[in-house]
Amino acid sequence: MCVSVRVRILGEEHLIKGDAPADYIKKLAQHVDTHLWKIQQSNPTLPRHKAAILAALNIADELERLRVEHDELLKLMEEAN
């Protein structure tokens, strides 16, 4: 089921369409918004498109670290069995 959700990122409203529940899409948008605001606050003259690239890299780093941690936990569970 496709849903449309209005979210605000860096003060701009965006209409996001997706198959995920509206609350999930809002949560993702809030996560992105938080990263972008932190970058903009620490680098106020940085253009928005560069802030978006840094935010994407930060979020990708979070994801990769969690994947590694997940894989390590799976290995520990397999060894314990």
C-alpha cells in the first residue's frame, strides 16, 4: 500500500511516497533532519547539498557499524550453540 507523508527536513516541507507505514517514514525523516541540523550548526557556511552528502555518509557509517556489530553477534550466537 503506497502512502504519502509530509515531512520537514531543514525547515523545508517534502512529500514522501512509500510502502512503509507513515510513522516509519516520519521517523526516518526525523533522523535525516537531525543529522543535517547538526552538520549545519557546526558548519553554517556549508552549502546544503554538501551537508546532505555529509549526512548521507554519516548515516551510511552508522549502518555499516551496525551491520558489523550484527554479524559479530550472530557469530557469537552460533559459537554458543
